[in-house]
Amino acid sequence: MSDVGTVVSSKRKVMASVDQFSFLFQGINRNVRVIEDILAIIGLLYVSKTAFSFTWNILQGLRTHVLARFRRVNLTRYGRWAVVTGGTDGIGKAYARELARQGLDIIIISRNRDKLERTARDIEKDFNVQTFIIQADFSRGREIYNHISEQLADKEIGILINNVGVMYEYPECFMNVPEQ
């Protein structure tokens, strides 16, 4: 009889072990489902954010590059003249030409008188606007500013394109820039 008792008690241990494992598995499975749900929510939030960012960027691109072609901006709102420093070559010249194409009169400031005259003549001929030239070498420091200020005194300036490498610490509206 003792053999039967031993067999029954060992079967109970095995059954208890099996029962405990299935409970353990069910508990782990419940925890895994919660983690899966949390990860699914995080993934949904990430995909939503990415889709929103993508859509927003597409809309901004359309607004900037498509709608802007149909809506004209009044560049003369603050003044009829645009000042372009370093406007005889490269980017400065391209700015001067584009502003003239938009109907603004152009003041070009640069150090080479021949290039100034040639650029001013080309802009007047191509866009039928007024031009004014100021010869100034910005590498000479502050001494040139009085000369430039005197030349600009009677002009209604609305736009300044600073293209000679002299910059302020941060972007600022022309009307808020101190004379110093």
C-alpha cells in the first residue's frame, strides 16, 4: 500500500506543477497583452504624428510655392526703394534684379564704381525702374556710414538686403535697427 500512496502523491506534485505552470503562463500572457496594447497605442501615436507632420509639410509647401504665385505681396508698403549692399555680383545682384522685377526702385551699394554703373543701367533697362548707386567699401569700418546715411536721407526705403557680410546679432526689422 505504501507504493500506491507514493504514486498518488507524486502524481499530485506533477499535476500541481502543471496547474501552476498553466496559471503562470496565463498570467504572463495577460501581462504580454497589456504590453502589446501599450506598444500598439505608442505606435499609433507615432504614426499619427508622422502623418500629421508629413501632411503639414505638404500643405506648407503648397502654400509657399503654389498659392504664392497667385497672390501678390505689396513690397512697396513700407517704402518705394530697396537698398541692396553688395548688389553688383552674385546673390546681391540677383536680389536687386528680383526686387526690380517686383516694381521696387533699387539703391545699390558696392565698392566698384564701374560695376555699380553697369548693374544700375542693366536694371533700369530691363525692368523700367529707377536706380541709385552709392560707392562704399564696408571694409573701411564705421566711417562710411555717414556718407551712406547722407545719400539715403531723402529716399523712402522699405527693404534692406544686407549682402556684404555685416550682420546684426539677430534678425531685425529695418525700422527697429538702431543707427549705431
